[in-house]
Amino acid sequence: MYEATIEGRRRSRALENSCAASRTGSHFGEWSEIYGDNFSRSAFRVQKTHEVNERALKHLRKMFESKLAELTADHIEMYLASGSSDGRW
């Protein structure tokens, strides 16, 4: 019980940091590092999940190099369209 409370508080602080990064003009790469450290590599997930997330973030970092506040739905749609035409999915 005590460990769950500690982990819950840690995740809550990590979420606050993640949200603050998006408000302060951080770039996607900076936010993805916060995500990888705090959410992808959590005690609740197996190592393989973290590896898959890291692989996906590697591709996303190449595409989204701008600030988080500047990303729009159009950017995401262009990324998804380029993936389907490249045969990635």
C-alpha cells in the first residue's frame, strides 16, 4: 500500500512536469525525454514496452522537431499520410 502511494505521487509530479514542459515552449524532443523517463519506464510496465516506446519516439522526434505549442493536427495528419505512403503501416 505504501509503495503504491509513493509511486502515485511520483507519477503525479511527473505529469505536472510533462504539462509544464508543453506550456513553457519546450520542443517535442524535450517532452519525449520526460515521457520516456517518467511514464514509459515505470514500475508498472515491462522493459519490452519501454523499448517499443523508445523506438516509436525515435521516429517521432525526427518528424516533430518544433515546439509542442506549434504542433497542429495538420502536422500529425501529414506524418500519418507519409507513413502510409512509405509502407510503414
